[in-house]
Amino acid sequence: MPNYRPPDTMTGTPAKVTLERGTVVHRVHSSRRDPAGFNPRPSHCLYGGGRFDGTSCDPYGYLYVGLSPAAAVCETLLRSLPFDPAGGPRLLPRVSVEGRRLSTLRLATDVTVVSLMSAQDLAAVHQDSWLVQTEAIDYAYTRDWAHWIRGHTDPWAQGFVWSSKREPGDRTVLLFGDRCPKGAVEAVEGDAVDFGTTDGEAWLNSVLQPYHARLAPTP
């Protein structure tokens, strides 16, 4: 599937989903970054970057959130974290959470996104589950597909929603900074969890425990 290039035209009808004003979402991010701020830095077209980031080929700010704290934590921190063959918990390196926190955000306006939830939704954009399930080795291709879908849903699509790869029972959302109005996402004051604190570490371990994972012990 990575070697399948997007067609010249879109013959399907992308599914629309409206995330209503007041919807609460969650984000794991650097403590130095505005909790509700879109990432303005384009990823490289070929190397590094996330699944649907903007690039120099299609520059746009982007904001990834989960519809639950668990989805945000799993998508950000449990990527490719292997299970222990001996049966012990997966150990999350402490460097993964240094200077990071979880923030609770709220949509300040209705947002319309392309649904990539079902096989029918994906087929409508000429794709299958590869688009939302493949690992980072293929992200240059998924970014190219994201740009193609954006181009064929301009101007109405303000992002994507899909089933979280690491928590399939929940959803992940990407919002486009160039199509969301200013102030579309706002931070919920007082609900941030700083992973560098004792309480934050305990909270994080409580979220990781059902996924058979925990922070690695302090050296």
C-alpha cells in the first residue's frame, strides 16, 4: 500500500463528522508549548514527523488530540513500546516524559472533520486501514495521503478523526491550523497533569497500568 500513489481525482464522498462546541479533548505535549497551540513547524516531507503532519509540500499547523486522556497517553507514549517476554510490565523510559504534561482542552466552536473511522470511510478516500494503522516507517506516505485528502476536501475539512492505533476503543483527532478559526481550541484551566511531579507520575502510572506498562524505575 505505501507504493500506491493517490489517484488524480477523488471519486468517493468523504464522510463528514462534526465535533461539537464544548467537546473535551486531551493532549500530551511539551510543558514549554501552549496547550492549545498548533504546531507551526512543518515536518520533513520524507524523514521523521507524525502520521498527518504538515510539511513544506503542504504547510499547515497541526494539533493532535485524543478524545480521552488514555487515548492521548497511548498515542504519544506507547508507540512501539515492546512487551516484556518474561511477562513483566512494559517499561516506559523516563526520558519519554521529561518536560511533558497532559492538558485538557475544549473546542470553542463546532469543527467539521473527515472521518477515517470505518472501512467505508477509508474507502471513500481510496484507502484502507493501512492509512491509520501503519507504523512510523511509512509516515512519509501517510503524510502525502493526508495532503491529497486535504486538497480534495478544501475548504470544509478542518481535520481528521480515526480510531486510535494504540487504543482502538477510542478516537484520535488531528486539526488543521489553517482551517480552524483562531481560538477554536482553548485550554481548560487547572486540569493539566505535569509528569515531572510526584502526583503526575502516580497519575500517569494509573493510566498506563491497564496497558501493562509503567514508568521505568528511577536509576
